[in-house]
Amino acid sequence: MDKHSTFAGVRGLLAVTLLAVGCSEPAGPERGARPSPELASTAASGIALDQLNGTLNENGTVLVKGFNPTNPHTGDAIIATFFWIGPPDIITSVTDYLTTVPNTPVGNRYTKVAAASANGISMASYVATNVQGFPDGLNDPSGNMILAVKATLSVPVLDGGLMISSWTGVAPTLSQALGASSSASGLGLGATVADPGAISINAGALAYAVTMSNRLVTFSSTPTGFTSLSVQSDGFMKTDGECNCDAEFAVLGDAGTVEPQWTWDFGLVPGTWLASVFALNPAPPPPPPSGDLTVTTTTNGPTTSQGYTVTVDGTNSQPIATNGSVTFTGLAAGDHSVALSGVAVNCAVSEANPQVITVPSGGTATASFTVSCLSANDKMTGGGKLGEGRDFATFGFEAKSTGGQLEWVQHCGKGTNSGSPTCALGNFTFHGTITAGSYSAVSDQPQCRAWSGTGTAKFKDVPSRSGTYTFTVRAACDNGQPGRGTDFIDIAIGGYEDSGYLTGGNIQLHKTK
Amino acid sequence: MTGTRIQLRIARRLSGLLPLAVMCGFTLASTRAEAQTGSVTGRGAAAVVTTTTSAQQFASVGLPSAGGMADSELASVAVPGTLFADGLSSITTGQLDQMLVSTTTTAQAANVSVLRGLITADAVLAVATSYANGVTAISESNGSALVGLVVNGVNYADVPPAPNTHVSLPGVGYVVLNEQIPYGDGAHNTGLTVNMIHVYLTDPVSGTPAGDIVVGMAKSAASL
């Protein structure tokens, strides 16, 4: 193989092979009497062949072809490969228009991405991405609204043509779409390998490969792993000289390297070949579906806070008024952690904090935080007894926003009693420290307060259970005097639970002093 | 029972039982002085053993004058020949504000044996609660308990005996069960001492006081 060599005096023969995976839609009939190209197969990835057409036996200073009878889809990428017998670099512009009368310019931008020329034959491939401005996918047998692609040449050619194809799933901008490219040419006798060179290719990208020879001969092999998109031969050019062209394509699942190779059977007469390969990258995956999250706060009671902070997923924070709302936009659909911070110690959040909120795709989720603030003087003290007979508990506590303490003594007359809800573990004493900020009002029960903390339990009958436990007073209620029979407490210490009205003692809620 | 009677009782006890008197000494004088602006008092002890020469308090607590909470606990106590008990604890809580003063003290012990088994109880609990709102001042002992009580071989039901039940202990003295010592005017101040088992020891020869043993002592007082 002699790349970039010249072979003067031999007229061109165009042969184009497109290898495509996943393309099945046939090309429309040719404009005029030129033979239609053979069509290729289907692509299995995001890039797929949409429309295909081609023509040879053109001459003059214009090479043009429309997507008869069906337009591409808007957003497609269009590849236009021009073949001609003549010198290189004579294409002054590539444009498109609608086949109205008169023609209507469309204005998509075509950029040369690969070219080769040797011994009087030339080819060049142009790409336009994200094409717009034509009836999307219109099937128009009348041919009046068909998108056509045209190359204007600086000098007339005696024979030429083009192959146009449109592809869905290609990246919308050329900078994103265009991958590597390589072109080469050569001269040979007998079986001659046409090889444009190897290029790297990204996963899911389209490898478009095209070859052209100046003699109407056959292939003994086509690129391995590629699918033939179209083989065009030019009887006129054959008569006039000879032209063979072949285009092929492949869409690779994984990133790698491709090096398409054809074997032209030139026989005893030397032949010249041109070959190009280039890659078009797929459109980037769409961003994950997203939605919005609106967080609202409602604050009841006195607070010194000027506002709070809402944090989503631990990192995305916004300030929020004590009674206000903020919206987080563009969150990935799915579950998100939403936390409210900056709450004063005399205030408590009624809801779980943080909350887990599911943001719907394309929608808006809401999260609400209700902050209940107590007077700075608000506190509760109490002591007394729960239960009667041989199993009873005595307790005392002092609870306020800044903390406090709680003592709980469970007396079990018979020691452990698995049948007793309070004496399963027998006698114990518990001394707890109330966590600052846990002291809070109880919804709809203004005489009740709740709090939590940790402490140490000493079990008399089951010493092995002694240790540190969390505790929660779910409600302690001052319902008046005397507390006996009216005041109420509901407590959980580890797995121990007890609740009821006092059988002795009193609970006192102090709002002022 | 009037405040005068309490003062007389304390004065009588001071002659031989000064330490106990001191321990019990939230005095009416101080209570009355504080009544002008409101005051709260709470004291408790799971057990107290007082002789002519010494006084011992077990799991005792005192409420801060500003209110709040105090607690004390003791796994067991052994005063040979006098008192054995376990699970001793006392808690006192209370607070005062402009509208109400309230306090509660609890004191308890389990598996009690006094004077080598002369008196035994499975559980002893004293509860004293007082509250005053400027118009009414009330104290009560509800919740107090004596469980499995046996005095000198006599079993008692698991309900508190009547307040101030007097039982003679020949050769020893006597015991007052569910002893309650209230005071106050019922309007602006109130107080209550609850001693669930109060043994008054007397000298078998001279008949003079020789000491006290108290199991389950809770005191509360409120004024406004």
C-alpha cells in the first residue's frame, strides 16, 4: 500500500461503503435516474441510522441530493460524503435547502471532518449536527418539502456524487460529536488493502468508514465488524472512467480502536483507493430526571432565632425564615434528606428532623417543619408515684429547654416478672440527664411537655442489664392540683415503658417565675 | 395537728435527739418568713437511725431553696442489730412561681428489717406532696405504702395503716406507722412530714428516749 501516492491519468471510480449497526430504513428513490444505493442494517445503541440516500453521475459545479422521500428528524446529525473525479479542495461550501420552488435555504452548518485525494479522485465528508429547519420526518413523495444537501464546487467536475445519511442519537454539537478521524490513499495491483488508519472510538460512538476507488472492481473483503451502509457504483463514470465507492459503519458498545480495511481486487491493472474513517460520539446521557423541593417553616411561640438553615443531603444548604419557605431546584428524583438546623434550645421541631422526602421527577415535593418554641422560663418539675400494690415506680424530674435530670425507680415486689409490663427486668433505678433542646411542647396538649436524654440504669435483679440507656418522656402533663389521679406521665427507658396517671405526687408546669 | 404541737414535739426531741431535730429542721419560723414571697422545701431520707450519741441518714436529699430536683440512692444499708434494708432511694422535686408553689418528696426502701426482725417490710414508700397557690395550701401523703409489713409478729395488709398508728414494742419502745405531721394555715402555707415506720426507742430502765429509727421519711412544704 502506498498512501497518499498519486496515479496520474486514471479516471476515478467511486466506491463507498458505509458500515452501520442498527439501521434498517431504506433510502428513498433517487432524484433522477441514478441508481439508488444499497442500504445497511441497524444500530443497537443510542446512535441509529435515520435516513439514507445517494447519487453518482453528477457533473458541473454542484453536487446535490435530497432525502427523498422522507426527511430526517430534526436533531439528527447529517453526514454528507462527496465523491468526484477531480482535484481536492474544490468544495467551496456545503449547504442545505428545502426542495420548494424556489428552493428555501435551511441553514444548517456543515463542517468538513475527513477528506482524501489521490491520482485525480477525491472525496470529502461533511457533518452537520442537530439539524433543524425542515419538516421533521416528513414523508413527501411529491418531493416538494424534502431536505437536500448541496456542495458547491469551485471548478466543474465531469463525474461526481454524494452519499447523505442522517443519524439519531448523535451529540448535538460538533465539538461534542466529532471524535477521531483518519484518511489515507494508495495504489495497488491485485488484491489491495485500503486502510484509512486506526482511530480510537468512544463507547457508543458511530464509526463511519468510506472508501473510493478509481476502478470499477469488486471487494474481496470489507471491514470486519462493520455493516455495509451503501455501495454505489457509477455506470456513467465507469463508462467515463470508473468509480466505486463503499461506506460502512459500526457503533461500538465499548470504547476501543477501529481500523476498517477493504480489499480491492484491482487485478492486473493498478488502481487507486481513498479511505476515511471518523467517529461521531453519542449524545450525552440525559441528566437524571430532577424535581424541586420546597421547604416551609412555621414557628410557634417566642424565639430569638432570626431564621434557620435547611440542608438537603448534608451539603446543599439555604437559609430560611422562621416562617418562610425556600425551594431547592434541580434535585435528582428520589429520596433526599432534609434537615433543619439553627433551632434555639427553647424550641423543638415537631416533625422528624431530618426528614426523608421523595422528590418526583418533574414535580415539586414539599417538606414542612413546625417549630414550637417555649418561653425561656418554661420548665416542668414533678415527682411521685405510678402504680399500686407491690409493683410501682417512683420518680422525680426537673426539665427545661437547657436540660435537666430525671430519676426513675422501679420497685417490683417479686423481682423479675416476665408477665409484668414494668417488672420484666425487676427492680432498677435510673438516673438520666435531659438533652438540651429536647424539651418541647406536645401537640394539642398545652399542659404537656416531652423530652429525652440518656442515663444510667442499675438493675438489682438482672445486674447484667445495667448500663447506659436513652430515655424519652413522651408526655408529662400537669392537669391541675392535686396531681394524684390527674397528672400523667408516659416514659420509655430503653425497652422499658410505663405510663399512667399519678397515684401520688404532683407534676407542675411552670411558665413564669 | 397544729404548728404549736409540732414545735412542742421538736422542742421535746431536741433534749436527747438533737441530730434528728437538725435533720428534720425545716422550721416553721423559716417557712413563715419565706411565705411572704413564696418558698418551697423538700427533704427526704430512706432511713434514719438516731441514738443518743449519733445520727445516720441513708439516701437523704434536700431540695434547693430555688427548687429543682435532688435525689439519692443506696443499694443497701446495714446497721447491726438495728436496721437492714436495700433499694434505698429518695427524690425531692419542687418549684415555685408566681401562681403556684409545689413540691413532692418520695423516700423508699425494700426488704426492711428493724431491730433484728422485730419489724419487717417488703417495701416502704413515703410520699409527701405540698402545694400552695396563694389561696389554698394543701399537703397530702397519697401514694405512701407499706408492703408486706410485719410488726412484732403481726401481719398488716398491703395498704398503709391509718395515719399515726401507734404500736407498742414491749421492752423497746413503740412504733408509729404512717406517721404524718402536717402544719400550715391551709391558705398560704402548708407542710407535711411522713414517716412510714418511726420507732421511738426508750430506755428500758429509765423510760427516757434513747433514739429513733425511721424508715421512709418524706417532707414537703410550700408557701405562697
